[in-house]
Amino acid sequence: MHISSQTLRLALLRIFADAEAKAGDCLPFPEIACSWAATGLRDSDLRVAVHEMLESGDLLSMERHGALGLALSAAAYQWLNRPDGELQAASLSEKAALANAHYRPRPGVDHGLRRRSEDFLQ
């Protein structure tokens, strides 16, 4: 299953919206990562989302008390909270992709129904 950049962006924006963060409010990266884990998306997806939003200027990197934090730019915050903003205007397919992320196979995990030899009755 391929997750689009827009879907990753929406997931990250939703974390800021759920935290009720305003423009410039710094969220500690560990808090973001914890919230991200609850989306069902991969850690690598978080790295992609953060990188792309930093590159676009919609996300700002900050240091607070010696720890990395992230904040929405003023422009991203304004767009997020408009009635026609990204979270409100998210397409059904983007919302479905986020919902289905919980069921995406993880690399290195065997999802088959294998049984260990000790599981068989003798």
C-alpha cells in the first residue's frame, strides 16, 4: 500500500490540530512520535512528512530545553484552521488511507499463519 505525501501531511497536521497547537507552539518531537505511532503509519513515514513540511516552510524546527521540537508556521496554521482548510477538505481516499494504515504489512513480520512444531498436539 502506497501512502501519498498529502496523506502523510494530513496525519502530521492532525497531530498538531489534536494538540490544539497554534502557530509557533513547539511540540516536543517525542510527543509527536508517540501520537504518530497511534496513526498506524511507520516511523519512516513520519520522517518523510517532517522533511517535506520543513522543506515547504510549513513546519519549523525548534530547540526547547535542549530537545528537538516542531511548530507550525503562521501560514500553515492559518490554512489549517480555515473552513476550507486541509483537514476539513481532505478527500475520502486520503481519510481511508489513514484508516487503512493500521493494516499495512510491516517489513520483516510474517503475517502468515505458521505454527511452531510445539504447537501441534502429538
